[in-house]
Amino acid sequence: MQEIRAPIECTAGDNLRWGYCRIQGKLKKLGHGFARPAIAKTLKDHGVPPSGRRATSWRRFFRAQEDTIAATDYFTAEVWTKRGLVTHYILFVIDHATRAVEITGCTTRSDAAFMAQFARDLADLADLEDGVLRRKSFLVLDRDSTFAAQFHRILGDAGVTTFHTAFQAPNMKAIDERFIN
């Protein structure tokens, strides 16, 4: 078996979806020819199961991608005014890598028009040098109906992929929830 001398940036343990063929292809690009069974045996000898059997978790995904992920949510604040008790919806974005929080909007009516404007503001923040969405590829949302199709489209046009958390999975937004509480 040939000894690998070129530096390899990542391993099968770091890339859970990489199978034997993909690893073989990456090694071939580095100028090393290995047969698929040799790669399989090497991985097995080092305790790395085949790609379909490697455990993946939300936590592992976030740790691997935290530099490219932000999340948004809102919390409410009750304010006494001359007209009585008014509920304000305060929107924020949190950077998963640094845990930096930016309050990005406040309204008394969280409707589709406001959320569309919020999405446009977020798209502008993706372009700014010091914006909270600078160099972010993903924005995590909960399943609130206020994040409508127009919201997703505006951010998608800005190059930010939005995705919802799974049903009844509070740990998928644990960082946001800790900020609110």
C-alpha cells in the first residue's frame, strides 16, 4: 500500500456522507491510487463505519457549519400605553458561531407585510460589511406561520437558505431559546 504524503484536509469521520468512492476520488485528485476495498479496510480498521451507518446529529451539523448559520426568532414584550396593554413583537437574529445578537425589528402587528420588510432588511444585512448575516448561508427558523413564502423568497434571492426546525424539536433552536429565556 502506498504511503500518503500530501496533506489531507479532512477525514471520513469529519465528513459523514463521504463513502468509499468519494474518498477514493479525493485521493486520486491528490495523485494517490487506492482500490475501494483498501479504503474500506482502512476505515474499518480505524473504527469508521460505512457512510450510511455513521451517526449524524443536529449538534454535529451545527458544530461543523456554525460559521455559516444564523437563526431568527422573536419574543414579545407587554407595554402599558395610553390605550392600554400593547404587545410588541421584537425580532432578532443570532449568529451561531459568536452568539452575537442583533435586534432587527419591532412591531405591534406581526403580519405578512411586516415580515416581508423584515426579510428585505435581513437581505440588506447580508450585504453589509458588518451585518449579522454577512457570510451566512443558512438561516434557521421555527415553524411560525409568519415566516411565509415571500419571506423565504426574498432571503433566497439574497443567497441565504432558510430552513425550518423539525416538529417538536426544541433543541434545534436551543441557542435562540436560551437568549429569550
